[in-house]
Amino acid sequence: MKPKAITFDFWGTLFTEGEAFLEKVMPARYEILLDALSEAGHPAEEAEVREAYRQASLAFEEAWKAGEHMPVYERVARIFALLGAPTTPASSPSPQESWRKAPSSPP
């Protein structure tokens, strides 16, 4: 029988987030979220965004442990909800797309 697909575990196996990743990528993600929140008419402080991000990351980890996938769109919507910000497409210039396009590895 010929296989139809081959998969592998990239995140956490072939690639792990080290200090260089955190130093380069996380500030860009926080900035994207801060900008999107301001544009949605709901400005926030960086400390608030960091805490909402942390909580969304915990929810992501719980979903992962339960065998569920939490796409970036849901994760960002969760961050907005934690901050009491609107999450309708009309209220924001898609921070999810900006986040996806942000550098994912240090230069």
C-alpha cells in the first residue's frame, strides 16, 4: 500500500523556542497586538497584552494536551476577548494576518 501522506512533529521536536526566538519574535507579536487593539478603538498597555497573551498561551497548551488544535485566529480572538476588545472583522485590520506574517525566527 502506497502512503497518501507523511507527517512529522515540527514544533517542539525539530524546532524549539529558545531565547533568540523570544527576544526577536515576541516583541513583534506584542506590537502587532497593541497596534490592532488601538485601531479597534481599544488601546491597551503592554503589560495587559502580555498577560492576555500568557493566558491565551495556557489555553493553547490545554487544548494541545487534549488533542485539540487552536488556530492562530482563535488564539488572537481569545486575547482580544480577555482584554474586552471587539473581535469582529470590521473592528480590526486582522491582527491574525499580521501575526502570521511577522518574522517567526531571528534573522
